[in-house]
Amino acid sequence: MSNLFELVKAGGPVMIPIVGLSVATIACALERAWFWYQLVSQEDRIVHDVLAAARYNLEDARAIAESAQHLAIGRFLLAPLKLRQPSPETFRLAMEAAGDKEFVQMRRGDKLLETVVAVSPLLGLLGTVTGLIATFSSLNIGGGGTTEQATKAAGGIGEALITTAAGMIVAILALLVYRVMVTLQARQIDYFSEVGSELELIYRQIWYEPNLGDHAQYLSPASYLAGKEE
């Protein structure tokens, strides 16, 4: 820890925001890792249970989805199931609205990481410039120069190199985390679309269309009598 502190100190004042960005990146990565671990490790089981229950009893499927509301997939499946006898269009609209809302939550942290990727190298470059300025200001061209001046010049060069390396390391770390998150988000969009289509198909074939047929048979005699009276 003391070596790390000395390294930050040797990097000069520009190292302070670089360290701050590195802490923000690590905190964002840990928070997102926990979010994705919970979702990916449990969503297959939840989807299987909800779809299996939906084939026999929508209330049971709704109860399973309600018990998984702490996860994005649970909230996504619950949105259409909590409606009362919706049309297929309303059913799909509820899923799409819930999916859009969950995708926004999945993208949380992206803007921070994009900012870190863009700003960290610039801060490293700024540290390089300030380090070179300190180096040249310590040099006494043509005047010989003392050991103290040489030490200050070496310190300026070290500051320039340390900040450059630190800025690049933080940017690379943030970029790696960002790319992993983008990949997981893309996979989840496809997964939600597949699951949503399957749930909608179950609702249409098992619960909506048979009832629609019964309803049509019930109304047809009335329609026939009304036509006869006219």
C-alpha cells in the first residue's frame, strides 16, 4: 500500500483524478458483476418455471414471476401476466414496455465507463505535459547543473511516464468492462425477445384463442336472431 501511495505521489497532482476514475471504474464493475451474476445464474430456472406454469394456470405463473421481482426477468414476465384478460396486442405491449424499462437498467454505468475511456488517456497526456514542463524548468542549459537539479529533472520525467501509463491502464480497464457489459446486454435483449415470444404464443394458443372461439359461438345465435328480427 505504501508503494502504491508513493507511486501516486510521484505521478503528481494529475494522478488524483486518474485514481478517482479508477476507483469509480472498479466500483461500477463490481456492482454490474453482481447484477449480472444474479440475473444470469437464476433467469433460466425462473423462465422455465413461469412458462411451464403458464401452460396450465396463469395465476400460478403470475405467482412465480412475482416471487422473482427482484430480477429483471421476473419483472419482465410479470408485466403481462398481471393484466386481466388482455388482448394479444395488449399482452405484447406490456412485455415490450417492461423490456424497454429493464434494458435501461441494464445499461446503467455505460455512460460512466464511456467517460472514463475518453478522459483517462487525456489526463495521462496532461500529466505527461506537466511532467515535461517540470523537467525542463529544472534544467539549467549551459550552466552545468547540480545534483539537485538533475534529481528534479528525473522526477519530472518520472511524473510524465507514470501519469501516461496510469491513464492508459485505467482506460483499458474501463474499455474491457464496457465491452463485456455491452455483450451481456445484447445477449439479454435476444433472450428477452425469445422468452417473450414464447410466452405470448402460449397465451394466444392456450388461453386467448380457445376463449375467443367459445365467445364467438355464444354470440352467433344472438346475431342470428337479431338478423331474423330485422
